Amino acid sequence: MNRQTGAARISIAPTKAKGASVWRSLLECVSLAAGFVLLRLTADGLYGQLAFGLFVGALYCNRLLAPSVLFLATSFASGIDCVLVSAVQCAVMLGVSFVHIKCRRKINKWLLILYLAASQIFFVLFKTSESQELVNKLIAAGAGIVFSFVCIYVLRALFIRGLKYRLTVEENICLAVFALCVFKALDFIRVGGVGLLAFIAPLAVLLTLFVYGKSACYALAATIGFACALNAGSLTQVAVCGLWSVCAVAFMPLSRWLSALALLLCEVALVYFFDIYDGFNSLRLIAAVASCAVFCCIPGKTLEYLKAVSGNTKEKYSPRHIVNRLRVNLSRKLFELSEIFYAMQLTFKTLNNNVIPPEKAQVSIANEVAELTCKDCPESVKCWRREIKDSEQAFCDVVGNALDRGKATVLDLNSSLASRCLRTSTLLSNVNQQVAAYKQYYLVAASSDNSRNLIGDQLGGVSRIMLGLSEESKATIRFDTEREKQLVEQLTFYNILTKEAVIFNEGGELNVTLVVNSRDARKENLESVVSEVVNAKLGVCARENTDNENWTVLYLKPKPVYDVEFGFCAAKKAGSEVSGDTHSFVRLDKDKFLLAVCDGMGSGKEAERASESAVSLVENFYKAGFDNELILKSVNRLLTSVNDETFTAVDICVVDLMKGTADFIKLGAPQGLIKSGGEVQFVSGGSLPLGVLEEMQPTITKKALKANDVIVLASDGFSDAFENKDDMAALLAETESSDPQIIADKLFGKAMINYDEKPKDDITVIVARIKQ
């Protein structure tokens, strides 16, 4: 079944390719037929030599049958003499072509000139009786040879290479000459006294402008004008077509419909106000209206398709592709670095000393003490054979008491061991020596393990950060070229000179980069214009100067739904030189704010140093992107590694301004407060301060916030000023002001009153209000 399905699928592709080839061949035949007919019409004095040139061009592009038939068929309209000349020319060129195909040799330029000259001999000599006629025919033959090369360049560009490739200078010149001949023929055909070109020219100008740009539009308008001038013997139409192109180009950046309307109004003005055509002809005006209407009715997708097919889209694919390619390479490198750091984490974890805990060390120490004390004792046989269980238990008890209290005394010996042991002083001395040695070993080994674990945890955190960055970098950036054009036009409309705009989506987040004139970089309406175009509320997040002082680069990202206002009050303990409290307000990446209060236990310089160290570590870890658990775990281990018995209570609140949520992380900190509407909620925490225990578990609480909610964090010096928490809640609830500084002043003032202006501990109060 699968094999049959696969075969069916395979057979579709040749069918589609064959269908496309048939349509292309049909289009080529129709185009050649129209070309032969039009060029025969422009053969005044040239004896059909332009049609001969088109035949040679098609022949050179390996089109043999259709051009030959069309060349001969269109010659019948000019009489039997033209048919005979065309037949001889066709025979000569087909003959040499078949010879070269048989010999598998290409016709080079010089051979082609020779063959073309040979094919013209019959034409020059046939029924030539006067010298003037001979001269005319020689000129016509030369024109036919030259036009043959023109058609070779043109048809090779059209049929073989395609117009999506950039034309060379020679091809552009040949295309202009070819178009001049075609347009002359179209203008020669009259409909109601108006040339057929009048119905086509405005559409051609507008299409060329949209697909190929203003330079091609000017060139085409000039070509049409000169074609009409050759028929009329006047350069008036050159000026008319030039004015068309100028009007169309002027309004195309605003809208293609306005561009068409401008061209039409230009034609109306020339007809009504300047009588440019020496007499009013309503059909000429109807032709212009119809041509512009056809352009306006062409779907935008069709025009974009034509632009894409012609290879004239303004979008630069290479730089954008390079950006994504570099991101993929960066993602791969970050992933490899992440693996390295993860392997280093595992290595540090495996290097631990595996410290023997006291409960396991107790038996080993007891055996060592017994060996040292009883090895030459005369009563050792009695103790370690007859009463071995009692002896082992007695020694373990002594060692256990020494481990618990740091030293063993006579009181730690049980009655049985004290009554029969002849060396109690030696026994106690050995126990205390061995326990002291074990404790020294335990401190050194545990400190070493703690350091390794700390380094390992940090390496693991770095590994996770790099892994996250790798995932972010791997995502493909998608650019929005359509809205980029619209944005540049809209900014220009509001007098904000914009050189370049890039709109892209990265990780689901919309980003806009603008290069604007430095004088316009701080205009108030810039953000609103950009937000309107991209249909999202954006704000400028960064500015950069370019090498040219006239231009500034602006980076815009979605504005957070919420923002934060802060208030702060603090006082040191009465009689203390400095406060042991430290606070922080820090904006983190991805639109998050960090509020923190660190309270060093006690007061004075030592407490200040501990709290400053803690808050600094917390800030930097959060900025680097580490997660909550690892941050507090690492800070705690760093503080416990300092043997100065200094502890720090930490109160952290991380506010997400996009989602409207807050994470409260508390370690030994008093209750926090949230005022929402008229209600006050408590945020409690029950963990010990940092630095007390090596292993700790912070209390983490997530709360949803809304506009005008108030968050209060404070040190225990503030909470201790109130008899109970309800008093604090009532004070916050009755505060009518929404200004966070006024709220902080009121809370702080009440605490100072309760302390009789002599605080018994350092006081810190920070207040944050969520605003939309």
C-alpha cells in the first residue's frame, strides 16, 4: 500500500512540470505572434527587417518551429515580394542553424554577422533597379542585422534567464530599443483617432513604478514618449509622459491608488487647461481613466507576486538570514558551554570528602580510646572478655557525651565503669583528645565540602542559564516587512524622519528597531505612532547613537501593563552609629522589579556589613538570572562559611510588571503587608535568617496584584513597635493617600511615636504602589 502511494506521489511532479512547460510555451508563442504583427506595422521603409530581427533572436534562443511559421505567416500581409524575401531569409538562417546543431558547435558573434549578411543578399538584390533603392535596402539590411542583436539580448533575458535577474547595461539598452519599436507600433494603431498606446501607457507606467521602482518608471515613460514622437513628429508626448511619471512617483509612497489618481489628474489638467493635444478628444481621457482603473483593480497579492517574480522586492534576505544563522550558531555554542558547566558541577559534587557524621564516628572513637587506654591494663581481660557489652556501652556513652557537650568529665562515667576502671583520668584524657581531633577534622572537611557544594551549585546555575539562553537563541526571528513599510510611511507622515525600520518577533515578544533623525528621536508621538501600526503598546527601551550624529537607533518593546512607585523611610537604633538594615529597589530583566530589605542581626557596623553583603549578593544573583532557590541557597552558604556568627533576615519581593504578580521570599523576616482596595493582607514567613543553618528552606508566597495595590516591606524594628499585627494593618487601611512616600512617612511616624522617638532597633520601611 505504501509503495503504491509513493509511486502515485512521484508521478504528480512530472505532470505539474509538463503543464507549466505547456503554458510557458503557449505564452511564448502568443508573445512572439504579437511581436511579429507589431513589428511588421512599424516596417515603414525597412521592408520588414524588424520582424527579421525578432525571428533571428528567437532562433538564437533555440526556438525554431514557431518563430519560423510566425515570421512567414505575417509576411503575407505585405505582399508576395515580402513573402519571397522572408522565405529566403528563413531558409538561410534555419540552414546554418541545423548545420551548427548537427556539428554541435555554437554560433559565435562573427559567424552570426556573416550569416546575417548572407541572408540579406537576396533582399538587397531582389528587384533593385535604381541606385537610391539599393542604398535604402542596404540601410534596411544593416538595421535588420543590428536589430537582430537587439532581439537576441532581449529574448535571452526574457526566455532563458528571466527578468528576475538583474539586467546588464547592454540588455537594458536593447530592451529600451525593442520597447521603442513596439510602442511605436501600438501608437500607430488608431482607435477612434487615438493611438492604442494611450490605453496601455498609463497602466505600463504605474506597473513599472510599483514592480521595478522609480528609475525604471522614468525610463519607460521616456521610451513611450519618444515612440509617440516618432509617429507625430513632435516631442510633446515626451513631456506628457515625463509629467505622468513624476506625478506617479510622488504619490506612490503614500498609496498606489493615490499614485494612479495623480497620474489621471495630470492628464485631465493637460487636456482641459493646456490643450496639449490640439483639440479635445474624450476618448483619450476615457483611455487614461480605464488604464488607471485597471491598475487599481489589480489585487495587491498579484502585484507583490509580480515584484517577487521580477526579483525587485526591497527586502534584503541575506542580512535577515544571517541574523538567524548566527543565532543558531550561538545557541549551539551556549548549549556546549552549558554541558561543560554541568559536567564541572558533577565533578565538584563527586569530590566531597563524605564527612563521617557524629553518630557513626562515636563507635570508632570509642574503639580508639579503648585501644589507647586498655592495651596494657592488667584488668583488660576482665573488662573486654567477661563484661565486654557493658564496657562497649560505657565507652560509647562517654564519647557520646563528649561529642554533645564538647568535653567529657568524671560525671559522664557510669557507676560500673567508674568502680572497676583503674585509669579513669587516662580514659577521660584520651576521650577528650580524640573528640577534639574529630571535631577539627569535621570542621575542615565540612568546610571543604561546603565550598565544593557552593561552587558546584553555582556552576549548575550557570549551566541552566546558558541552557535557557541557548533555547532562546535557537528560536527563529520572524520579520514583518509589510508593516515595516507601513511604519516608515506613517512616521514620515507625522514628520518623524525615519531611515530604516525593522519589526520582528522574538520568543513571542514583538520588537521594533528604528533609525530616525536625531532631532525626532524624542518626539512625544513616536511611541503612539509605532504602537498604532503594530497594534501593540510599545515603548522605547534603549537608544544608541550611530557613527553619523544625525541618526539615532531606537529599540522598542512592549510596555509593561503595570509600573511601580516607591516610598522609603529609615532610622537607626538609638545610640547606634549606623543602621544594620539595607534596602534595595532594582529593575530586573524582562520587566521585573526587585524590592528587598535585609536586616543584619543586631545593630551597628557588623550588622550593616552583613546586610549590605546579603542584599548585594541577592541583587547580583537576580540580575544574572538565577532562580530563587539557588540564589538564597548560595547566599546562605556564603554567609555560613564566615565564622563570625553574623546572621541576616532577608525580605524579598519580585514584582512581574507584565503579569501583575508578586513573589514574596522571606528568611527570618517579619510579616509583609498588601493593601488591595480597602482590605489589608498579611504575607508571613517562618524560616530562620540567612547564615544560621547550612541548609534552609525559604518561605515563598505568590500573590496576584492589580492597579493601586500597595506593598509594604519592613524590618523587625518596625513590626516590634506595634503591640500586634492588627494595629499595623489598621494603620495601613486607614491611610487614604495613594502616594507611596506619604504612606511610608505615616507608617514610619507611628512607629517612632510608639518608640518615643528612641527606636530600640533599626527601622526600615519601604512602600511600593502598583500603577497601570
